[in-house]
Amino acid sequence: MHPVGSRNPFDRSSQAPRVVAVIPSRYNAVRFPGKPLADIAGRPMIEHVYRRAAAARGVDAVVVATDDARIAAVVADFGGIARMTGASHRSGTDRLAEVAEDLACDIVVNVQGDEPLIDPETIDEAIVPLRSDDAVQMSTACVRITDVDTYTSPNVVKVVLDGDGNALYFSRAPIPFLRAASDAGARLPDPCYKHLGLYAYRRSFLLAFARLQPTPLELAESLEQLRALEHGFKIRTVVTQHDSIGVDTPEDLERVRRLTAAEART
């Protein structure tokens, strides 16, 4: 049985889903080829992500966007929906937008395919700003940083917010930076946030965003969301209590496997 019931995200009838989670997934990742199909507790990683997205109360349907027939076949095997996309996309957002062209929905949620521990509640929290404020076109999530190693790691994207909860900037560098030399690396700014790679868009905005040209800061930091800020758009950010682990390396996978096994024992 399909984890979110029988609603078809490509059905443009009156029963079409309002919120669709799309999971971009490619096989040939540079650092970890084949990771969507990596086994975690007897299931491929893409299935874990799919089921967690489907468990979000605010999500009406889930679809995997992939350019690889092996991933599409695995998704079909566990009862999910996959849509094949072009193989030349530069980013997950481009892959997402290709699928969104055919979606019958108001809101598209980009759930990263390498986040098998994403909490469904975080997905729901990211959707709330678009449901409650018509002016919001794009939202994302972050979690408070509680240790210096996370704050200083270039592998962790940080975000700083304005007084209304909109993102001011994203960086792999420690931001906000503690200027006093005696503070550098010794304590955390208050507050500081880790960005979680989860986005919710109004479908119309996503399609327009994907057509924008890459920007200097985006290219410098290798962070797509900076394209929106550089073009003058706001990104509403919600602070969640639920952290997540992105699987970028085999070492990350082993950590996720240990955590999943520990969850199963409790």
C-alpha cells in the first residue's frame, strides 16, 4: 500500500493534493555513489526518507525525482511514486522544478534524499509559514547549535536570522562571528543556528526561482539558497527542536545505522 494513500500528485482534478513532498535522488553522487540504495535496517535509504516525508501530517503526497532507473524501481517496489527526470540537472532544485511543472499542488516541499532521520514534525513546521502568511514564498528550517565543533565545522551550514525570522545569510563559515580573539573557538554566539536542508516553496515561486541565474555568493559558498537572497527574495526560517544527519560519506551512513538500530531497541 502507498504510504500516503491513493492521492496522485499529478492529478489536476478537484481532489488534487495541496502539499507535495518531492525527494530529489541521484545515484552518482560524487562523494558516495549509490547512497540512495544503501541499506539501513533492511530498507534502502530512499525508503526511510520517503516514509518519514509521508508521515508528516501536512503532506498530502510524496514523489521521488530521479534520473536513475534503479532508484525508480526500488521506489516502486516499496509502493512509492517516482518520476524520471533529465540527467543534466545542475542541482536538486532544478530536478525538483522539472517535476513541479507537472504537479497539481500549491506547495512543494524539497526533502533531501540523504536525510533518512528527518523528523516528520520538522517538515510540518517548515510548511506552516506558507499556510499562515500569503506573503511567504519560501521557507526552511534550522536548529540551535549547542557545541563549538558544529559551529566551526565547514561541513555544517549556518544561518543568521532577522527579527522577523527571515534568513539574512547562510554560510559554511562560523556566523555570527565572535570578534574578540579570546572568544574565537572558545564559546558560542547566542544564538547561532545550523541550517537544515529542507525547503518549502509555493509552486509558482519554485518554478520562477529555478529559472534565475546562479549568483556570485551562491557560487562562492556553493549554497543554492543564497540565489534567492541575492535576487532580493526573503526566506522565512523556522527554528525546530529536531536535528538531522545528512549522509554524505560512508562514515555518516554507519552513524545513521547505529542510531536507527538504537531507535529500534527502544
